[in-house]
Amino acid sequence: MDARAERQHVEELLRDWDPVGVIPALIEEGLQPDEYDSYAPHVHRTLADGCTAESLALTLGLFRTRSMGLPASPSTDLAAARRLVAWWVSRDAAAEPR
């Protein structure tokens, strides 16, 4: 998987995170669900640098509270970070030669 495809997958997982709760409405209205796409490059780099789910959850929490002005939700951010890291690790495992 190339870096562009990886970032697109990160975008999809960030849509699942959806802290603002807008993705279903955007899809329903036929609009591009790109609310969190601007965060994907940073999340992708963080994953590539070998982050833990806990450290990525802190990053997601900063996006949520500082960038979006939302209340903190550590458990939701940790769940999303765990999905992101699990996907990243499985992607690495699939790329390893057998």
C-alpha cells in the first residue's frame, strides 16, 4: 500500500471517529465527508513514526479540544486511536515477506 492509499484509509478511520458527529449528515446530504481529512497527514506521520495508541489518543484529544473546541472524550479518542494503530500494525504485517 502506498502512502496516498494509507492516508486515504486514515481519513476513513477518522470519519469513524467523528467527534463532531457530522459524517452521517454529510453523507445523507450527498456531500463529501471530508470534515477530518486535514488531520490525516499528521495522524499518518504519527503512525509511521511508531506511536502507541495512548500517544495517538492524546493527539486526537488535542484535535478535539483545541482545534474543534469540543469537550474532552479520552475513552472515545483512545478507542479510535486503537483502531488506527491496529490497522497500521496489520498493514505492516501484511507487507512483510513470508
